[in-house]
Amino acid sequence: MAKPKIIVVGGGLAGLSAVIKIAESGGDVDLFSIVPVKRSHSVCAQGGINAAKNLKGEGDTTAQHFDDTIYGGDFLANQPPVKEMCDAAPAIIDLLDRMGVTFNRTPEGLLDFRRFGGTLYHRTAFAGATTGQQLLYALDEQVRRYEAEGHVTKYEHWEFLSAVLDGGRVCRGICAMNLRTMEVRTFACDALIIATGGIGAIFGKSTNSVVCTGSAQSALYQQGAHYGNGEFIQVHPTSIPGEDKLRLMSESARGEGGRVWVPKQKGDKRDWKSIPESERWYFLEEWYPKYGNLVPRDVATRAIHKVVYEHDLGIDGQPMVYLDLTHIDRATLNRKLEGILEIYEKFVGDDPRDVPMKIFPGMHYTMGGLWVDFKQATTIPGIFAAGECEYQYHGANRLGANSLVSCIYGGFSAGPEAVKYAKGLQRSAASNGHFDAEKKRQEEINSRLISSDGSENPFRLWRELGETMTRNCTVIRYNKNLQDTDAKIVELLRRFQKINLSDKSAWANTSFIFSRQLYNMLQLARVVAQGAARRDESRGAHYKPDFPERDDANFLKTTKAYFAADADEPRFEWETVDTSLIKPRPRRYDAAK
Amino acid sequence: MVGDKKKTVEIHIKRRTSPKEEPRWEEFSLPWKPGMNVISAMMDIAANPVTQDGKTTTPIAYDSNCLEEICGSCAMLINGKAKMACSALIDKLEQPIKIEPLSKFPVVRDLAVDRSVLFENLKKVKAWVPVDGTYDLGSGPRQTPSKQEQNYPLSRCISCTICMEVCPQFNEDTGFVGAAAISQVALFNDHPTGAALKEERLHALMGDGGIHECGYAQNCVHSCPKEIPLTKSISRVSGDVMKQAFKDFFTT
């Protein structure tokens, strides 16, 4: 039999991990990415990667990591794959160490570990404050090695448009577009791995990179793949508000001792320095004495919201609170947090070693995603998914420093599973007509779009989508607002038909490419909004004041959305969560668990 | 308020619809907002693509991704200096702000350029650690914190190619490999396992376009947005290349 041919779409940590496993097992890979893979969004991860290596004499175990992850995710994740991930994490750290990641060290030369949110252990390995960048580079280097040896062919500056499905709805390849020549082409494969990251752009401004539109996931959802737990969106408690995006201020700032506070007195006009200790309100430390500033992200986010909007104590009346590192000495800060402090300094202009940072919650991570089984397989035969684009590992809320490990573990699982599937695949007996048909379908979409002669600017439609989603579909959710949001998205979809591309050229036409992504964003946004409307409870990142408690009797279930093509809208079903290993218990961070 | 003093931002952008076309300048006048940077200005143009004299135009093509100066995408010439557009704050730039694509790389469209030469160079110098495999082989080699502190800055290179853009020696005549790739050689040669490929890397830096093309202008180290000690890397590797050449001479 010929060597299995696998296509991987997306060159972040998950995609590259899959590529490495496939190439190592002798398979050939075509790797597609919108940007050169070294520029993928994984580089933005700052704080670290979790693994219970127990190098600090605290008695940490992978079982404890597993429990923290399930508990942090409010029991919504299926438990067996999460356990396997936590068990595999220490060996993943070792491998990254062997690949040359410049992890911080202890005096003895061992890996150093820091504390992160949602755990009481030092479990997070880190490379300065640019851990994601360092990890991505290590994998990128290994992939470059396989590329030099001829096992990997990169298609950078190509955008995935759709899967090519045969008459039996089995994946036989992909249809993609060259972002420079605008050529639409099909590529054959035996199995496809999707590793295209989060959906931040649906919320307009987020901490995600520009390419994180969710367009690929949405295209597959519209082709029949199920989408799991779409309503679970993590809003990071500490982001730096900006004109073009929200920049992340890593949880490691709190892991290293950063304290969140506001002046106790409403409308306090004094400079932060002249506010004495006794007149500062360290509300996280007061409300959650056990975890203090290191409560999980959803808890910290809601607390900041409450202080700003209910207590009306935002700094200068603005939606911002202080994140203060000024009590820590400069040398320590430089050694452990230089990368993230540099970001603040560069983009705001103040030095956080001297002045407390001003931060506010921002959309950060997509817990939901393409539904996959325990082998990373989506509901379309031959299509696998790994990384942030799938829903499997984080339940209703992701713990800090668990994303990097889930991306790498997911890719390491998906790669070999895809190879196994490809080896057992029945060759398509029928004609190759489905390749031509899919190419034609995509070219027709393109020609409709380019000749569309309306009055709507795609970038302005996008801003409206982002504002609506951020207002109604993030930290606090009301059913009335969610229904309005869905109606607004339907309106935007209607207006999309009257789009006007001021650029009609057929070379590197960025507004054309963006408009294609925008359509897919709109379709997927409905899954998020409607999924949120259906879940009448509060769990993890999903919070409804009208239903403030977790409701296991009715909602300890995975939301599964699928696309009803005739009606052009999502349909939903519920699936039981596998809680076979840890019995669900109330999730509280104001006391020991 | 500051906004009253500077109500608009004036930006001139050098544009080209395709590589074949002659470049032309377009001028824009945008409403000023607090905290603007060059990227947010271009986002505003995309939402309202009209030039200063009221002519409808097309959104600007440019490379970008993270907007946090860590993906390395958005390098361009801003008021004549090679910079990352995401961290170029409008309030710190003299107006009219002149924006051009990098000059040493083929233009794709407007401000987007093709910088694949750097990734090819990284292949040439084998910038990786040759691990045996991804199966569980236990932990990596121990390293002192001081070693980590020496190498971590080198591993923060974002492949923006600004060091190559500003280098007088980086051009078609010399084929010079550039500071970024040389600094990666310094990083990997210093890794206990990476050192296995040290000789191959040093050989890759001999001959045409090799490390001897460096003229020590030091523009690279002064322009690097990540403040990587590039000239230090170049001297370290340069010494090793000389030693290697000497060794080669007596062993062949």
C-alpha cells in the first residue's frame, strides 16, 4: 500500500505536533496555513505549560492535575481523555526540554515551575514570559527538519475553504485558496486534521490573533461536522484594552505575586501612590482567601465586572482595575516576567515595574469547538481535529497553562489516529467527480462575492458583529439579549448579501478573503448565541444571573450543534457527559475544594 | 483634552496593486483616537477606504497576525525606519506618517512582502536540535540558570527580518545570510544536543553569502525590536567558523 497522505490545516502547536508524529511514523504531510507557520497564534501564549512533575516537593500528582482540570472546567468535560492528557503531560514537558526549549531553571539546573490559576501547586513550566513562542519554535524547528528531509510540504499563504467529501460523505481532500494568486485548488488526502485555533474574531476585539476567525471550523460545521459546547467562551480577567485588539496580560503576573485592587472610595481622584494600603480594596484576596488573586479566570472576570459595574469602583470611573506588581523587586520581575511587562510598556507607554497596570477582562479562549470523539475524530469520516478548534479538554472553563498541553497532546493523538485511519481506508472506487464539484462550488461563491454590487462594507459589518457578541455573549448573559443577538446576526447575514467590495482585483485581495471569513463567522456566531440561550444554568464561563446555579439534573450535558442546510440555521441536541472517574461536586473557590 | 489638539492623523502610504506595477503614494486623513497604532489606522482605512481628497480606494494589503510584536509579521518602513507596525504608536510618530514596504524583499502587494528567504536560510543552517524521536526518553540535559539566561534572548527572535532590511551587506550581490540566521546558529551550537550539528552549521556559514560578508555596521543590533544581542552572536559564531576553517585545513 502507498504511504498514507495526510493534510494538516493550521500550523500552531496542535497542527505542528500532529505533523511531527505523522512524519516520524513515515507518513507524508501537506501542511496548510494562512500565515507562515512560525507566525501562528500559539506564539501569543505567555505564562506556561502545566504538568505535574512534582519537582517542588509538594506531592503533586497527575491525578491532582486531572482533578483540578475537571473541577476548573465545572465537570462539563468528558473525563477519560482529560485524564490521559494529564498523565501524558510530564513526558511532553521532557520532550520539549529535549527539543531545546529555553525553560527557566532552578539553581540545580532542573526545570523551574510556577503557580497558576485554579491550583495550589507549582505545576507550570515556563520560558520567561513567552512560553508559547518558545514551544511553537521548538516544534517549528522539528517540522523544518522534516521539511528539509522531504516528508513535509508547506502551503503557507493558503486558506482552507472546505473539505472534499465523496458520495458517502467521506473526506477525500480539501479545497483551498492561494491568498496571493487567489487560485482555488483541490488537494487529495487520505485523512485530514484541522488545527485552526480559536474564534476570537467573532467577538471583534479579543486577545486572539487576526487569523483566529473560526472560518475553517464553520465551513466544516456547514458541511455536516457537529460543533460542541459553542457557548463556552473564556473571557480573560486581565487584558489591556487597545484600539486594534485586546492584549493579554498573562496570569503569570498574578502567579508571581501580582495583586488586583481598586481604591475603596468611589471616584477617588488620587494618584495610585497616594492611596494608602488601608484604602485599597484587594477584592479577590478578600472574597477568595484561599486562592486570592489566583482564582480561575471565570471567577476573577466576574469579580472584576462586579466591582466595576455593581460597586462602581472602576479607576477614574472607567471599566478598569489595577493589577499591581510594584511591590516586587525589579530584578525578579525582569527575570520572570520581562516579556509581558515589555508588552505593557510598549503598547501603553507606562512601566509596570513602577506603575500598576490598568486592565479589564477580554475575550480570550474558545472552550467549545468541533465535536470529536476520544480519538480526535469529528463526525465527518476522515476528518480529525486538535487544539483550540475542538471542544474536548477544558469543559466549561479552561485553567491557565492547560491550553499548551492540550494543543500538543491533541496533536500527538490526532496525528497517529489519522495515520491509522488512513491505512485502513477503502480507496474511493467511484470517480473523482467530487473534487471538481467542490472546486466549482467554491469558485461560484467567489464569483458571486466579487461581483456583488451592494452598499455594505464587510469591515463595518464585522465591527457590528463584534460589538453585539461582546456585549451580550461574554461575561454576563440574559436570554432576552441572546435572542436579540441571534436576530442581529440574521440581519447581518441578510446585509452580507448586499456587500460591496471596493477591491475587485484578483491578486492578494485581502477584503475579498476577509469577506469569505466573515460569512463563516456569522454562521458560527449563531451557534454560540443560540447555544448560550438554550443553557439555562450557570457553569464555568457561562453565567446567567437569572439562573445563577449549576443545574446538573438538566444541563450536565454537552451541547451538540449541527447545521440544518435547508433552514440555514443551527439545530441542537444534548449528549451525556462521561463522569465515570470523578463524581461531580460543587465548584467553589472561596473555600478548600 | 489631547484630542482637541490633534483631531486627525495624516498618513501617506506607498502602494502597489501587484509586483509588476509601479508604486504610487496615497494620502489619508483619519480621525484621531487615543492609543492608535499604525495597524489600527489601517483597520480604520479598511472600514472607510477613502483618500484625503475624497477618492474611494481599496483597503491596504499588509502582513499582520498577533499585533503583540511576537509573530513577526507586520514589519514595514515607518517614516523611513524599519519597525513593527503593531507597536508603532501614532502619537509617537511625526506626521504626515510615511509608510512603505520593506525595501529588500519582493513586494507582494502594498505593504506585504515575501520574506521566505529567512525560512530557507534557517533550513540551510539546520536551526534545530536533532532529537532521536518524540517518544518518552526522559528529561533533557540539565542547564544552569545562567546558561538559560544567555540563550533565552536568542530564542526570542521573531523572524521579522528587520535586521536583514537594515544591513548594508544584505543584498542580491552578496547573498548574505543575515544576522537572524547566524544568531540561531549561536543558539543551537550552544545547546548540549544541538551541538551535534555544530560543524555542519559552521560549514553552511562559509563561502558565498556566509558570515564573512558581515561588515560590522551594527545596524542589526540597533534595530532589532526584541533587542537581541545580534553582534555578540555574530562574533561568537565568527570565531567558531574561523577555528573550523583552520581545523578543516589541517584535516583534509
